[in-house]
Amino acid sequence: MSFRPPKGTDDIGAPESNLWRDVLGEWERWADLFGYPLVATPIFEATELFERGVGSDTEVVTKQMYTFTDRGGRSLTLRPEGTAGVVRAFLDSGAKGPWKGSYSGPMFRHERPQAGRRRQFWQVGVEYLDVEGPAADAEVVELGYRFLTAVEIPGLDVVLNSLGDAVCRPGYVETLRGYLDAKREVLCDDSLSIVDVNPLRVLDCRVCAPVLADAPSMKDHLCESCADHYSQVKKSLEALEVPFVEDARLVRGLDYYTRTAFEYVATDLEAAQNAVGGGGRYDGLAESIGGRPAPGVGFALGVDRIVLASSREPAGRIDVYLVSESGPYEALIAASALRRDGLRVELDTEGRKVDTQFRAASRLGARAVVVLPAAGDDVDVRIGDERSGMPLGSVAKWLEGRL
Ligand code: HAM
């Protein structure tokens, strides 16, 4: 009998995982630079949290959740996204005032698998809570943009929209309903199945886009405070030199959004999976899951897609390969000393021939080779054509600036 990973899931090992590690390391760096401490929440939560938080009519909730009953008879769901859980954790903690949290981990959605669309996928993201001002939105959008730029996503676009709020959106949705009612005959089957439940989502349909070119736009129906908030967000992004394009059709697939909505699009990827991330403001989410009012804004980025799109060369994983003429015991001791000097070192623990060790060094892409002699104290350090003999204790200093 042989087992394979379940459909839509992957085993990710070297060398592919080298880029994963770089991307996740870069993420930690940027989240930290922008002041987002780590928040780790459970991978499963009460099913109702997602029904109420994400929205019981959304595709994520109706079609994609991995829901099960545990041995205590509770309905639990593997998290399909991170925001609802983080907002729950924030409310539970009793924290008040501006609060930041960043996360990184697997999410689960029962989708039709393809490249960049997995059933278990990895998101990194942030949530910024108890904040209302447009500066918060702009800071969040900037963080995602800086990180995605650092991990070298070619053809990156920031797409921006405002979805209005409880004051102005209902009126707009009614206008849109009227418009879509008259278009029923030309809508695709998918759009017809959601037009009554969630007319906004129809705007997002790529198939129907050509026949909906003259659809009424939320932009023209924003109330004064939403319009002002939106223009402040745009002004701030311009000042921060974060380029963006506006798209009145950007509606997002989760129900909790109000006002700012955005996506990061890798235009070089297949159109169906080219959103490398998305987010927005969700001023009513905390209340919809039974908490006090706590406006917030955040995003999540799909690491599987980022790794597909990134043109970054993963950093070499090994600084030094230690070739030992005197055997693995001596190599082990020497490697320990070099590692404590901060070098990434690989060695041969199996006592293989010296030639085999040199071949291993080149296969692993070691940037330098240190040869530990059978006799004598000095090691032989080689980097490219440069060679030098020296005591082991001098190696780290000699390599500094050369690697
Ligand atoms: P989302 O747009 O559903 O938003 O997901 C964010 C990103 O996760 C997507 O842009 C995509 O890159 C990645 N993603 C989603 N589903 C899959 C999948 N099946 N396979 C691979 N990657 C996928 C959210 O999840 C919101 N919680 C974002 C947010 C945070 N909004 C406010 N705060």
C-alpha cells in the first residue's frame, strides 16, 4: 500500500522549500518593521464563528469549509481564513485601543485544485483593530506592497476600491439589483445562482464582465464620509509612493468588508489565480461575531501563489562545506566551532571518500569549502579560485565580506 498527500495538498521539501523559507523570513522582517507582533490562533474554531464572521451566504462557507463534529459533539471547522479567528482572539483578550497582530500558517478550503489553488494553502497576514482612520488602511496596504516587492513579484498591481458602509451600501445594492434583474437573460449560470443572494459578487464574474460594462458603480453611491475616507486613503498611498489602480468591480469574496477593499495581483500569473493577496476594512465584523464594536483593517497573502510568482533566487543555504580528511568525528567538532561563529555549515557524518565530499559540496552549492587536514593544525579554505591556509578560529573572519 502506498499513500499520497490528500488531493489539493502538497509535500514541500528542498529545493522548493528554500524559497518558501526566504519568503516566510522576509515576511517576519516586514511584519516586525511595521510593528505587528505574532498572534497565533487555533487552526480549528467553532463553525459558527465563520458562518457569522465570513458570511453564511459566501462560497467559502457554503461550499468550501472542512467541518466536522468532535468527540464532544461540537461542530468545528478547519479555518478557511485567518481574520475571524484573530478578531475573536482580540475580543477575547479584552484589549482596547489600536491593536496589531500578524499571522502565518495553513488555511483550508475545499476548492477544485490547480496550480495556485490548493485545499491546504499558506497565508501570511495582518489585522489592525480598533482603528478607523484612513491612515490605518494606507499603512496596511503599504506593508503588503513593500513585502511583495521585496520578494520580487513581477507585474505586481495594487487594485483598490471602496465598498461603502451600512449607510450607503444598501441603497447601492438595491440599484444594482434593479440593473441585474434586467440582465438576467445574459448572466452566466454561476452569476444567476448568486444574483439574488449576493448581487455584488456578480460584478466580480469575469465571464459576465463584458455584458455588465455599464453597471452602476459603488463609487458614485458612496456617502460623504465613505467618499472622504476613500479619498484620504488614496492621497496617503500616493504620498507613500505605493502605486495603485482603481477597480469599481473589486468586491472580494467574504462578506465582512466595508469601505476600503484591495487586492495584490501578480499580472504574470494565470488570471484565475493571480490574486497573490487581498484584504480590506471590516468595521462590522467584531459585532457580527457577538463582540463590541471594533473597526479594523487587514489583509492576507497566499504564500503558495507568491512562491509561484516570485522571480527571486533563493539564498544559498550553505556557507561552508567541511571536507574532512581525518574523519567525521573531527569534522563534527570543527563544524560546531564554525556554526558557533555564525556560519551555515554542512559536513559528512558518514566518513565517505574526500572526492565524494567535494562532490557533495558542489551539489549543495556551498559557497566555500574548508578542508580539514589529516595532519597539521591549519585548515585549507577555498572560495572560488582563492585559497588560504589558516587556523580554524580565523575562518569566520576571513570569510566575512567574501561570502
Ligand atoms: P482571501 O482573498 O480569501 O482573503 O485570501 C487571501 C489570499 O489567500 C488570496 O489572494 C490568495 O492569494 C490566497 N488564497 C485563497 N484561497 C487559496 C487557495 N485555495 N489556494 C491558494 N491560495 C489561496 C482572506 O482570506 C481574508 N481573510 C483577508 C483579510 C485579512 N481581509 C482582512 N483581513
